[in-house]
Amino acid sequence: MSETPVPSQENLTPTQAQVAKPAPQVLEEVSAPGRRKFLSWFFVAWASFAAATGGALSLVLRFLFPNVLFEPKSEFKAGYPNDYEVGTVDTRFKDRFGVWIVRVAEGMYVLSTICTHLGCTPNWLDAEGKFKCPCHGSGFYKSGINFEGPAPRPLERFKISLADDGQILIDKSKKFQQEKGEWNNPESFLTV
């Protein structure tokens, strides 16, 4: 048997030279960037999945914590009885607590600032001596009794009493309605 001589690289034609190139080098060059590219896309996909899952989970968790509405306390002190003049309607607590404090010769009572028609806030018109609702024109006397407009009933009163330190204590959690005869309740009126 005779051995065929292996031609040198210089004597090969261009096609023979391409076939004769060592294969391991070509495989390493092709496979290494493929693995890197695959791993980078793999991590991008997992990061995207984690971000989408976190976003969806945060939307679900948001519903577990409801909005909290901080309202003023239902009980508050309104100063001393001597701070109020007889025959006047005090409007200083209208915006903060939603009440008017009325002082008459016999004592004091507290009226709600919510119109009994549709819940608007009437204004005290000192020159006319009445509460007038700007929404639909309901009118109320200083006592809270309705006399004009669509309001179906008088304004509500709140509980009024004296605290231990002698200040007026108003409790908005207890209300009194005239049409139910509750204005006769001693807690709806403070005798001073």
C-alpha cells in the first residue's frame, strides 16, 4: 500500500483550502456568541416577566388598602357660653365642623349646616335674619324651621352640653330632628 501524499496548504485550490480548515475553530467561533446571546435574551425575558408580575401584584395589593378619609372629630369644644352674644348666630365653626351655634335668651343650640333638601350649605344672612340655601332657595328661620323653598323639613340640631371645665361641648354623632319631636330633648338645648 502506498500512502497518498497530503498536499500542503499552498498547493490547494480555494475550495479545497476551505474544506481543509480545522473544524473546531469554526465551531467555537459560532457557538460561543450564540450562547452569550441566548443567555442575555434569557435574562431580559426573566427581568421583563418579573417586572410585569410585580406591576400586576402591586395593582392587586392596592385594593387591599382602602382610601382613608380623615374627618374631624364628632365631639369638640366650642369655647365658653359667655363668648357668644344673645340673639346672634355664630358662624365660626361652619367650615371646619359644619355647625352654627345660636344663642337666644333662654340658652343655646347647635344647628347643622346641611340643607334638608339636597345637602347644600345654606348661608346665614344677618340682615334678613334667616338661613338661605344658595342651591334651590330654601329658607330657614334662626330656630332652624323651614319656611320657604323646597326643603321638606327643618335643619337638624346636635347635642350640646357643658364639659367639666365649663366649655361648650358639641357632639355631632347625636342629632335631633324637629319633626320627630326630638327638639324637646334636654340634650338638644343648653340652658345657660
